[in-house]
Amino acid sequence: MPFAYLSPEAPFAILLMLVIGVLIFKPLQAWRRSLVNTGVFFLTCLLGDLAAGLLEGHLPQGVVHWLREMAVFGEGLAVIRYLGLAFFNVVMPRMHVQVAGILADILVIVTYVLWGFLRLSMGGVEFSHLFATSAVLTAVVAISMQDTLGNLLGGLALQMDNSLEIGDWIEINEISGKVTDIQWRYTAILTRDGERVVIPNSHLMKNRYAVICNKRQGVPLQRRIVGFNVDLSVTPARVTAAVLHDIETARIPNVSLEPAPLCLLMDFGPGFARYQLRYWLLDPGPDDATDSEVRRHILAALQREGIRLAVADQTIHLVEENKAHRDEVRARELERRVGAISRIDLFARLSDDEKQELAHRLIAAPFAKGDTLFRQGAVAHWLYIVASGEAEAWWQPPDGGPQRLIDTRGPGSVFGELGLMTGAPRRSTVIAISDIEAYRLDKAGFEHIIRARPELAEGISTILNRRLSRFDDLEKGHAQDKPGADSPRASEVAVLRKKIRDFFGL
């Protein structure tokens, strides 16, 4: 029988290794290589134990004794390794108890040491003499390993007091990144540039670091600040209202609306006022990209309100633009506006002179991707002519159901014409799905033309009725226009024509 040549501890060790191995091999698949290496080490020690039994009587008793003791000590190390993995990585997580990795490693190491002392004691070693003669050696080793011990204790402290966890974003010595690993010697962070920075734990304990984003928060957040300057002639209330309205209504990825963004007047410069937009990031990783997107929205919001970013008063114009050049620039812009008007069926009946006059009354209104042009139910003050970019129109059912996409329009299209021509509230919500260059036309800009030519109301009413029929079908529960919906009844056109005449006072 092979067991007859093994030590008395070997059968128990074999039984424990088999039982624990069955329990942990499947749950700890990521540890499979380590488990196999430990199993191979155990088998090697078991063979040494068997060899000691077979060689008994053929070699000096002292040699056989120490061979068996070393084999049994190795078997115990393998069993302790399996027990530690099972307890700290399987049993404790199932009990919803999290133990710091460094603490688990230290406890396993302490168990190794105790097992070694136990086997030495059973081997007849006197520890009183051993401790007395090793005191000086221990002091020398402790002094030489100050940094290592500092890193070990620092890593243990970090995990024990939960001041730093894997997944947190930290900043230390102008280096910021996400904590990816906390070992007994170091803490590793991954920067936004993809660099893996290794920081000794003792350095973290001795120096101040900032936790930018704590993963224990319900939604990890980081506050960002974007500054911009505006001319002093513009009232602060107008600036802050325009910027906040855009940021709060636009769909900007990675920008949190809770806590709410703030737009603050921070200081006064030579001819301009300094403002700051303060908002919160959902993910600290793409911080610069999100700042860039926010700046684009700020610029578009200010431009829609006719507000220009301030430049220093000391600007020197090295080249003076003459009148001919300025006239050429204005002519190109006017031609572009007339081209945009000509592509719209609503203004098809206008003469060239009327289109030119209407083009002079257009106001540039750029939008950034995600901006809301207007919302369903709002008062209609103007319509928008899209010169470039695309926007989506969404309709909200009266019963409060989910919004439905009803249309996507690009260059040469118009939004908000029904409200401008009749004074009715907005029938849909329009959102920019790309950066848009648009022109805005208010009631006064079109009123003088339709007053001069009241007969235009008839053609416009027919076109608008096609738009209105789509919303009527939606409210009746239809996903698409019914056949024949583009052929409005004369009575409906007459009603709409009367609304246009009454709205413009014709």
C-alpha cells in the first residue's frame, strides 16, 4: 500500500486538497494557472514524502527525517494556499463580506510562518535559542527593508480604511488617472493618455492626493470649469440665461444636469467680463473632449443671441479691409441666403426682389449638435431655415406617451413655419442631430411682404395644410399619412387661410 510509506499527515492533506480543489476550481477560473501550479507543487512534495518512506532503512535516519519534514512542510503550504483561496475568494464573497486583498495575503503569509514554526518545533528545534541569536539579524533586516515595510503597511492601510479603492480617480503630483490595482508594494493608476503609472504605497501615505471621482457615489461626478469672455455692453443676465438654457436643454454626452450647471460672472477685464460655466462630468475620462463639446454649445448659444466673444482692446488690424471687400463679403452672404430661401416651397411664389428683401431680414442662428431649436407647446416667435446640417422633429402624444420621431430634415428645409404663419403653439420638438447653420425669420420680417401681396396667403395656406394634416393623423393614432392626406379639403384650406389673414391683420 502506498499510504504505508507516507507520513501520517499525508492522507489528510490529500483529502483536503481534493475537496477544496473541487470547490474552488470552477468559481476561480481566473486563478486556474495558479491552482494548477500549486497542485503540481503538492504532488512534488507528496513524492518527496513517499521517497522518504521508501528510503527508510537505506539512508541515515537523520537524512530521511529531514526529507520527510520538508515534504510535509511543503504539503502544508499547498493546503494553506488552497484554504486561503477558498475562504477569501469564494466563501467570504458569498457571505457578502469583502476582505482587502493585501490583508488576505498577509493572513495567508502569517499562516505559512506559523505552520513553519509548528513543524520546526515538532522537529526538535529550540526557539528560545533561535530567538536570542536572531535578534540582531532581525533588527538589521528591519532597517534594510524600511521602504518595503512602509509600502506593505501603506497598502494595507489604504485598503483597511477604504480611503482609496480600485475604480477611484485620483490626482497626485499633477498626475491624474483611474486606480486599476492596489498591491502590497504599489498602487497603479491608468492616466487619460493610456499610461500605467506605478506609485509606491509609502509615497501615497506621506503625500496628499485628491480623489477626483469616488466610485462609491451613486453617479461618480467631477466638476469642470469652462471660461469665456463677453463684451461689457452685454448684460450678465442675458449671457447667463442664453448659456444655461442651451446647456440644460441640449443633449450633450457625458454632461450631468444634476447638480445643475452654473454660469457665473467671475471678473472684469479691459473691455470685457469674464464668465465661467461650471458643470459636472459623468465620466472623468474624456474630460477635454467634453469641455470642447461644451465650448461649441456656448459659442453657438451666444451667436444665436447676437453676442460675440470679447477680444482684447489692443488688437491691431495689420490689413485694413476696404469698402469693396466688405461689399463683396455681404453680397456672398446675401446670395447664400437667397439660395436657401429659393429651395423652400413656402416662399416659391415670391419674386426675386421679395426674396432679396426677405434675405436681408434673416438673422443667423447656428446650433450645435444636440441643441433644441424649439419645444412642443412653446409660443412660436420665428421659423428656422436650415442652410447646412440636419435636425429631427419629435412629437409628444397628448396622453404623455413616449415621443415619436416624425421627420428628419436637412439643408433647404424649414422648421416652425406653421406657428409663425398662424400664431399657433409649436406642434413638435425639433433637435439638432448635427451642427446646423440656420437663419431665423420672425413675424415682422415676413409681415410687410404678405401685407403688400395678400394673395400669397392662399398658396401658403395650401402648403401649411399639408404640414397640419400630418399632426392631425398622429393625434388620431396613425403612424403615417393616410392616402390622400396631401389633398386637403377646400374647407380646411379656407380655415387656415383665414387664420393667416387674421394673424397678419390682412
